[in-house]
Amino acid sequence: MIEKTAAELSSALAKGDISSVELTRAYLERIARYNYQLNAFITVCEESALKQAQTADEKRAAGDRSPLLGVPLAHKDIFCTQGVTTTCGSRMLHNFVAPYNATVVEKFSAAGAVMLGKTNMDEFAMGSSNETSFFGPVRNPWDTKRVPGGSSGGSAAAVAADLCAMATGTDTGGSIRQPAAFCGITGFKPSYGRVSRWGMIAFASSLDQAGPLSKSAEDAALMMNVMAGLDNKDSTSIDLPVEDYTATLNDSLQGLKIGIPRQHFAAGLGAEVEQAIRDALKEYEKLGATLKEVDLPNNHLSVSAYYVVAPAEASANLSRYDGVRYGYRCENPVDLEDMYKRTRSEGFGDEVKRRIMVGTYALSAGYYEAYYRKAQKIRRLIKQDFNNAFDEVDVIIGPTSPHTAFELGAKTDPVTMYLEDIYTIAVNLAGLPGISIPAGLAQGLPIGMHMVGKDFGEAQILNIAHQFQQQTDWHRRKPALGQEG
Ligand code: GLN
């Protein structure tokens, strides 16, 4: 049962083939058996999960038919969970117990989903390999010598290894889509503003967006039905009606115009990845779509612009960790300044400190115009590139990452790591929805296909992704881990 999609579990629960308590037990047993190899969970909530499962079974007996009622999920440890440690992968918050639930957490709880625990992540969501976590790296279930991608690597590994049915993540520059690609699952970043950021620990507020990591596009749609919507507690959440994202999954793709971004099929792209994506595009042609090359001429500036904007916002957001209000405080400070200094020196890891320094520099008087304002101008150009492309096509499809999962420790230079997001980062700068779905294997490692939709076109890209998954079984492939019986 545990290998099934959330949609399949939902109908098994509805038919009474299994109870939520049985299902939850099965996942907890699997976590107990495999998490030590993967390090995907920071916290496992055994007792409360079983209690929630029991409640879900009672609600079902009383006639509740919510689709995700009793389906077990995991939350990235960036979402505040009341009464449960919320670490953000950092020493700074290693002992922080949130006093309230993030809106996303609250919504899943109201929908009756069972929270199994909190997943590992790069510290403050800064990273592409999950190696910056204070709690140690996560390992890729397809090959435990390799990284799962980041920063939502714990969620991706947990879903891929069937340690949960579905998981939440956040994506500031690629952190849902790239780990989904590396772990062979579906990862969806909604349009900026579609999902509330309230209670989600802030990294770069104008880029951060929560979304699903799941076993299929259909599951992502089910999760979006719960997650999306206006939240008065988040002034950037958008006041647009929430669609039923499952309603249009089976729409025909006849006449769909797919844009192939020239800049994503250029130097740097691995041959096997390129071949897998080109093969996948042929599937779409069979479904009635047409392909057209499009230009994203400013894409090469996206990583540079992002590494000004994101650190600038991070430096402001992370100023709140001062030893007074949250989490870690250094031992025996001699005075206030000593406390600030040592708390922050000891509480943050190297990558976080690098970002704070870069961001503070970019925002300082004298450099603001040269860096921050220039980056914002580039952001505008990038958005314009997408607008121009969408005048001609309905969706843009390419690779999620130039390569498959790399080995732990393989990328030591920060800039090499930053270039991981070369195909995904522009989507955050433009605020658009993007999804990664499995589209092949190279040397036994998953390849991700990336699709970008128009503003608030979540229903359409979920439809496009689902149609591919109706024709192919890449999303059904499983890592060797756990298959030994
Ligand atoms: N890899 C990018 C970074 O390190 C994006 C991270 C994210 O999307 N949270 O900032």
C-alpha cells in the first residue's frame, strides 16, 4: 500500500480496504527502518500521527469524505508546527518549538491529512544538495552516495522512498523542482501568491513559495486543492478563486503549443538528459501538441540577479535571529553585543553567513544602485522574456537540471552549486508556476522534465503533466532502496 499515490490511497481508504491507522503504522515502520540511511526526517511524530489517524478514521466513519482524509504526509521543517520542533535545518532553531501552525500546515490538518513528521532541508532553504543542513545531509534513495537535491531534499527523498505518501516543500529558486528531479518524483512550485507564506520561515520573501512534492501530478493537484487560496495573514497571497485542480487533469492536449527554450538546450546540458526530454516531447506531439522554439534571452542573467535579490532579502529576514527572540543563544555572553555576535556566529552555518554578508553588502548605501536596483531591472527583463514567449506558446518545457543527482561532496565551490538552478531560478524571479516530473533514467538515476506555465496557470500545467503520466510510467519507477523486501 505504501507505494501507492495519494489518490490511490484516498480511494483505498474510502473503500475501507485499509484504515488510516494501519496506513500510518506502515509508514512509521518504514521510517523506522530506512530513515537512518536517508536522514530524510528531522522529527518523527509517532504518537500524534497515530492520534490524527485515529481521528481521521472516526471522521470517515461519521461520513467525512475529504479526499486527503487519513492520508499521511510530511512537512518540510521550514513550516511552523505548533508544539513540534521547527528547525529550518539550522542550529539557530534546533530547539525552537513553534507556538502556532503555518497556514499550509493548518489547511492540511483541516483536510484530515496525517502529519508523520518534519523533513530535513538545507539550512534556511539555502542550497541545492541538502548538504548545508545542521542535521547532516540527506541521501538520495536511488543511490545513497548521492545527494537528493535541495533545499527540499528531505521531502523529496521521503516521497521517493515511500516514507510518506506526499510532502510539502518550498521553492525560492528551484528547491522543490530540482530535488523532485533528482529523486524521480513530481514537484510543483505554484505562482507567487497562490499559496500562503504565513508561518513558513522566510528566506527571500519575494521569491519563496510553498508547493507539493508527490508521486504524481494528480496528487499535486489534490494537494493544491488544499494548499491554495487567499490568506489574510499573508498580504502577498492573491485574491483569486481557487480552482478544483483535479477537474481539468484529463483535458485534451490537442492543439497545445509547447515552447522549447533555446537557452535551456545549449552548452552545459547533459546528453542523456537532453535525449530524455526530446523523447518526452515526442509523447506530447502524439497527444496533439505542437513544438516551437522560443527565446529567453536574459536567462543567463537569472542566477546572478537571484544571488543579489535573494541574499538581500535573506539578510533582512535573518536579522531576527539575535539570541533574544528565537532558538539558540550563546553561552555566558559578557554583554549584548557579545551575545548577538556569538549567537549568530555559532548559530548559523557557512552558507547562511555567506548570504547574509553578500546581502548586507548589496543593500548598503553606495552599493544599492549598483547591485540591488540593477538586479531588480534584470528581474523585469526576465519577466518580459516569459511574457513574450507566452504570446506564442501555452507552456515552456525543458530539463529541470542539466544532469542527474551528483555525489555528496562533489560540489565544494559555492558558484558551481549556485549554477544548479540555471533552468529553474528565472521562474521564481518571474513569479510563474513550474513543475518537474520524472521523464527518464540515466545510469539508473532519475531525469526531471521542467514545465513553466503562465501566471496562475497551475491548472493547465498540472493537466499537461498528468497527461504525460497517463502515457508513460517514469513516475512509477522506484529506487532500489526498500525493494529488497
Ligand atoms: N538553490 C537555491 C539557493 O540556494 C534555491 C534554494 C531554494 O529554492 N530555496 O538559494
